[in-house]
Amino acid sequence: MTIAAAVREDGRKVTAELVDAARAEGATDLEIHDTVLIAAMFSMANRYVDGLGTLVAQDQEMYAQAAQQIVEVGYVG
């Protein structure tokens, strides 16, 4: 999670020390890679959405209905 937080701020903040610490806790290179990739993707997506001024729906029931539709028919339906 420390690496993901560093990526969120600036990818250049992922230092050899952070990677070494993650490895010392048992993280594999693949897990470290995936952490950086996922954190970077979410950071980019959040900046994109924020930059467009996207509004969040206030009706929480809409989210429940959308989730149920995804469960029933997937993302294509």
C-alpha cells in the first residue's frame, strides 16, 4: 500500500527503498509491478474524470440497480 500511495502522488516517488521494503514483506516483483500499474491507472482515471468535471449521481439506488444489471447481463447488456 505504501507503493500505491507513492504512485498516487507521483510515480517517481517509487524508490528502490520502497521496492526493497515491499520485497522484505514478501511481495513478489509481479505483485509490485501490478500495484504500480493499478495505482497509476486509477490515478489517471480519477484525474480524467475530475478534469472533465464529471458529476456523481446522488441517488444511491441507481448504483444498486446498475450493479444488479452487471451481475445479470455483464457490461455489454
